[in-house]
Amino acid sequence: MKKKHLVLAGAGHAHMVTMAGIADFRSLGHEVTVVGPSDHHYYSGMGPGMLGSGYDPEEIRFAVRRTVESQGGTFIRDTVTGVDPGRRELYLESGQVVSYDVLSFNTGSHVDTPEIRGNEDRIFTVKPIERLYQARTEILSLSQRQDVTVAVIGGGPAGAEVAGNVAELLEETDHLAKVFLFAGRGLLAKFPAAVRSTSRGILTKYGVVIREEGHLLSITDNLLQFDSGLTELADFVILATGVHPSPFFREAGLRTGEDGGLLVNKYLQCPDYPEIFGGGDCIWFEDQPLAKVGVYAVRENPVLFHNLKAFLQGEALQSFDPGGDYLLIFNLGHGQGVLRKKWFQISGKVAFRIKDWIDRKFMRTFQ
């Protein structure tokens, strides 16, 4: 069989099993190239905990380059900016062009940002995850010299987790520290009432001020302007608002879903270009919309690994089953968590310990 070139665009959660199995592709005579923006990939589920000083960066990241190169693959540290499915070419920020026979996207998503004018030095987004460590360092440094106000923008799980962990980070400072969570028009609005009330109780217990008076319109030199007319000045702003995939799928003429993500069928495969696959936040699953949560990327792992290998070998593909209800656990700082699965819910230190155990087990599998 002719040797083929598999390219993994992105080194995120949905590609973990495939990257760990590069040696299998190599043993079949195929070349494998992985394109990623960093030598490491940070696990988003533990990102807020790193911000709150619960984890060090080394504990929550995978050594992507080492994993790839140790198995005979090629790693390119770069960012994907475009694709030409007709020519089977992937375009990178550096200007490099990578040709492929089979391509899989796991390029993640980007945080929606408001209009920003003036100084941006103390404005951070929750993605990429490594930015949270920079935020942690700078917030701590300033809080040791003066009073500090931190504004977290976003009423979803990321906003709640970031706000709680920033409050933990600032607990020991000798200066006045304020943490505001601007949660749009409702904290955790898409979640059951019990999850919302329990999470609110934990956050407010540890000093987080929750505001639900409108959506952020703009930031001018760290002055926040909301559509309700509210304004607030903050020393640091952390954006944990909605996310969207990169626009290059639409620009390439590929079919996309409502959010601009690459449309894939039950095989996690592009219907119009069967040599293109994808997983994680950057796809739109044709059979049913999937929430932008890491559990689906993890569930997609074995299917992507099998289907990429099967397509290269001319064998049958597997269907992806998203599965039923997933285990929901929030890390709200101070060792406090909220856990829910269907009708069952617990909160407090036990919930956090369960999350910590699951996350560390996942990291050990691939580190």
C-alpha cells in the first residue's frame, strides 16, 4: 500500500489518543505531522485551578512535541490559518504550506471579545489556557503592592470557575481585593436551579460579587461599559465569554454549522471531503449540536483514532455516539466544587476531590 501523509491540525483533547498512537501509523508505513501553537497542550479542565494556585503549569499540560517526535512523527510549532481542500493543502501563520492525504482538525475555539480600546496589558482571555498563568502572576504581583479589583466577564461555567479561583488567589493579600463576576443576565442560566443556587452560594461565601445587569459592550483602558448603562473600572479583566471556531472553515468553502464549526457526519468526517475529519470545539456534529465541553472531545478520541487509521488503510469507519448525560463538576476555588449527574448532586470539598481525582487520572494517561 502506498505511504500516505496524515496531518493533525491542532494538538487538543480530541487528538490525544491519536497522538499517543503515532507509532501505530508509522508501523503501517504512513507519515504523521502534528501542527500546534505550543510544544505543550494545557488541559482546560484544570486551567482555573492553575489560576487559583491549586496547580502548577507542569501538572496540567501534555508534552506534545516530545510525544510526537519520540514516535517518529513531525511536529510543527505554528498556527493554522487556512486550508484548501481541493489542493489538499494546509496553510500556516509562518507561510509554510503542508500537503496532506488525510487531515484531522482539532483547532479548538476562541473567546468572543468586545470592542477594546486603549491599554490591553491587563486584559486576559481564558483561552489559550497558558494565559491564565500569566494572569495569576501579574494579579499576585500587583496585589502585593496595592488594592486590586478583578473583573471576570461571563456567566457560564468558565466564568464561575475563574471568579472563584481568583478569589482564592487573592485571599492572602494584605491589601483590599475585590472580585466581580459579571454574569450577563443570569449566572449559569442554562443549568438546573439547584446547580445555580449552590454555585452562587459558594462564590458569594468567598467574597465574589455577582452582577447580572447586562452584557459587556466595550473596554476602554480597563473601564467596562455594559449595555445596561453600567460602568466599572477594574485593574484586571478576564474574559470568559462565549467561544467560536476559527473562520477559516467558511473561508475555505467547507460546510459549517451554526457557529462556524466544521460540519462533520457520524464518522466525525467532512461529508464533501471524506479525507478531512475533526473533533473538539472546532466541529459541528451533524446529528446533534454538542455543548463546548471537554467530555465530548474525550469521547471522540477513540473514534477519531480508529477512523483515521481505517481511512488510511481502506477499512470500515466507526460511528461516534455522543453518549448520554455527562458528569458535571465545577471547581469554584478554595477546594469547593459542585457535582451533578442527572438527578444526583453534591457540593463542597467532596465534589472538588472527585474532580481532582478524575483530572489527575486523565493527565497521567497521556503525560
